[in-house]
Amino acid sequence: MRSLDQIIEAEEQTFLQRVPKSIALHAQASKSIPGGVASSWASSRPTPVWVSHGSGAHVWDVDGNRYIDFHAGYGANVVGHANPAVVAAVQDRVTLGTHFAQPTPDLIVVAEELAKRFGLPQWRFCNSGSEATMDAIHLMRAVTGKDLIIKIEGSYNGHHDSVLVSIFRSTSQLGPEQEPWRVPTAGVPQAIADLVRIVPYNDLVALERVLTEFKNEIAGMIFEPMMMNAGIIAPQDNYLHGVRELTAKHGVLLAFDEVKTGLVVHHGGATKLYGVTPDIVCLAKALGGGVPCGAIGGTDEVMSAITDGRYNQIGTFNGNPLTMAAARAVLTQVMTPDVYDRANELGSYILGNALETLHRYGQSAYGFQAGFKVCVVFSDKPAKNYREFLDISTGISHLHFLKQFNGGIFLPPWGKSESLTLSVAHTKADADIYIQNLVEFGEVLQSMGERASKVFAAGSYN
Ligand SMILES: Cc1ncc(COP(=O)(O)O)c(C=O)c1O
């Protein structure tokens, strides 16, 4: 009987044999680019895959292999690759000049459409999810004149100082459950991390405790309404309403980080899906249809701090004409409200069949689906917060990533943390290949003789 390590080793060898040109490019790139990649998150085991091009639901690597793409560039490419409407919008715009740092009319179309979808009247633009959450935190501090921020333990909200706290850590590094430490990421001073108060997801009691203890010191709470860097952890009944009520009761602003969920789980994001409206919404990823883009929406009261200059929301490339042309096409031509019914149909087909397949092979698994997002987790105990998520096996998720890759499906490389993202171009036939690969995966796990996901060590954070 082969061990998990041996099976992973064999699958990694198969993976590497498929991608010799990627391996060569990686070796060359590593001489001038740290790790040979543009972002450390592209630095995955067994080797980064270099992409040649994409079309619709597919991507091709530089070795000519074609994959069904459920990676979607970490959940950004919901319009599918080279979507004709987005291509036309960008092509039409590119010949007219790509940068002025002055407004172009598409800004208004995009802002009005977002206002309608998210129920927040005022919008500004930026270039990424990190910029959006950074602006949200600056705004909350500027509006309230207070310094402290509440954030969820283990939740990723971008790569700026205020939120690079208590993420990608093991349980022992996070401190006692009731009094969690504020653990800065390398490069972030402890003094900045100390302006953050950490609470577990799905825990209104802990939130109320912090709100009471630091009364009159907290500017706001930054919060991913569905936690999406831990597989997907969905809000428990009434949790989002409870967070809204408690923050309002204590005079604390609430910012939803909808960088991953916005325009993906519903046409109006988690905000509309759950019917809870925060003071600020942060968007990025799917909004640009593959072009770098970010946005923050807010109430009249919050955004008045920008209007009257209490907070300068700035950036050379904010509202760039190409970005806004792409976002206009995304909102008005592609991600229209009608496409979400089809996404829910395909997504629930994938999830239902995936769970049925894994259970048939005696494996524990649970999952979650909303709009274009699907998540399958190899455990029988749904995690309700980050610490519970850390107990889930990393090895099994990595094997799943490898099995799917070798079977023609591209998933995000950090298997345990990530989820599948569908696009408007995916079909049931694509879903069936994913499920067929799961049959082979189930057979392998079953051949290990026990409920594999219980057998192998948990504890790593990816
Ligand atoms: C929830 C969430 N917020 C913020 C960010 C940061 O976005 P970006 O990578 O565009 O800076 C991410 C990125 O994955 C994210 O998942």
C-alpha cells in the first residue's frame, strides 16, 4: 500500500513531465526575478506553470497543454478569458489613449451600476484589492478620528500594514483563543499590529467583548462576509446581521471586504446575497474582467470625508480609462444579473456530484457554493473559523490539486486555502471532467485503506 507522500511524489513527477518549458523558463527567470515569479503566490509546488494564453473556459501553458481553468487568476476571471465584450471595450479604448489622470465618462456608468447593485450611493476607484481595503481603513479612521481596527483572525484582507496581522499562522503562533495575539507579518512593525483587535469569524460573543472593552477607541471593522482564504467559511445563521447590529450599536464603522465575493457570489455580492449593508464595500478582482481594478463604495456620510477633503483618496492610475472601459463592459454586458442563475445551477451540479463521489469512496468531505464559487473541503467537520480550518489535512488538498492538474483541470495551487471559480464560459462538460478526476482521486484515497482525510497530518496553513 502506497503512502500519501509516495502518491504525491508520483503525481508531482507526472506534473513535471508535462511542463518542461515551464521548468526551463522558471530556471531562467529565477536569475533576475526572486523566486522566478511576479508575486510569491505564483510560487507553488512542484513548479510554477507558465501560461501562453487563454480563451473562454480554457488556458494553455507554454508547453501547449490545455486546461479547464477553475483557478481564474485567484478568482478574478469570472468573465472567462478574452471575453469578446471586454476585449472590444479595451481595444476601442486603447487607441484613444490609455492614461490621463483625468476622469473619463465610463467612471459614471461604473459608479452608478455599483451603487445600484450594492445599495451604497458613492464610489471611488483604485487598482487592487489591497488598495481598496487600505482606503477603507484610512477612511474609517479619518471619519471617526479613532485608531483601532477590528479584523478577523486568519482572514486575508490584502498586503498593507494594517491587515497583515495574524494571517498564515499555525494555532500555536496565534496565541490563546480567548486572548489572541496580534501577530504581524514580516516587515510590519508590532506597533502597527497593536492597533488591530483580532476576533474569530462566526463569533458574536468575542466581537461584543472587544467592542465593549475598547469602547470609544475603535474606528471600524474590516471583514470578509464569507471567509475565502480558508476554503470558504460561510457565515452562520444571523452572524452577518449580528455583526451589523453590534457595530452600529457601538458606533463602529463596518467595511465589507468583498474583493473575492463581490460580483462573484451574487450580482450585488455578499451584501445583496445576505441582505446586510455595511458602511463601506471594497471591490477588486472580478470587477476589471482581468484588468487590474479596485473600488470602494460607501454611504453618503462616510464618503463625505473624501468630498470635503478630510481624507484624500488618491492614486495616479485610479479610474484609468482602460480599467473603466473593461469594468463598464463587465457590469453592463457580461456579469448581468441573469448570469447568476446559470452559475448557481452549474455550481450546485459540481458541488453535489463532487460530494456524492467522495462519499461513495468513503471519504469525508463538505462544501459550499454561491454563484461562481464552489468549494470542496476534505473533512467531515465544517470549519466555522480559521483555527478549525487549520485542523484540515494539507496533503490531501495538494494531492487533489495535482490529480486535477494532471487530468486537465487548473485549480488554484494552494489547494486547502482556495476554492474553484467558475466563469460565464464554463459548461456542464467542463464540470464532468472535474468530477471524473474526482472519481480517480477517490479511488486513490480508498486504495490507502482508511478514510484518508482523517489519517494524514493537519496543521499546515495552506
Ligand atoms: C479578501 C481579499 N481582500 C483583499 C485582497 C487583496 O487583493 P489584491 O491581491 O488585488 O491586492 C485579496 C486577495 O486575494 C482577498 O482575497
